[in-house]
Amino acid sequence: MEGIKTILTKEELENFQPRPALLKKGEASFHHSMTVHGSYANTTEHPRRAAVLNYFADGVISNTDGPMLFPKEDQRFHVAANIPKGQKMDGQFYPLVFDPKWLQHDRDNK
């Protein structure tokens, strides 16, 4: 949470009022990818674990030739396969998890 403060304007910083979303062990938080979110430092002796799943519509096109996550030098994160700018986001790291055609297939086979 301290990191976000370094990029806020003076006005944004004055209006910055984080709201806690206290989660119990095994609970999850779902939010829009553009939602500012974070956590304060883990002061326990136990690691804090998280999983991130990003969903987007079929047909989304890559807008970069660079890494999709973080550079390999940052060992905290895996770098997903780069998709060249202008190419459709698909493949092993960007699987199709829902296709409306699958619903039609189910209707046709009843």
C-alpha cells in the first residue's frame, strides 16, 4: 500500500482512503483489473500466498511486443509467453475458458 502513494498526485494522495477487505484463510477477493488494490507488509513469520487469474474476451489483441508480466530478472513472477503486438491472445498461457458456441452444442445434443 505504501508503493501506490509514490505515484499519486497531491490531490489523489489527500483523497486516498483505502478500505480493508479482511479475508479469512481460504477466502478470495474478486475485482476489476483496474481496481487499485494491495496489502500492507506481511509482518508474520508465514508466507502470504496469492494466485492471480486474468480473464478477457476471446479475440483480444496484444498491444505490446514486451513481456506480459514482469521481466525475468524479477524472480517473484513468471513471465507468460509473449504474444507479438497485433496478434490474438491465445495459446497455453491464454486458454479459452468459455465459448458461447459450447452452449449451442449442448442445446443441439439434448
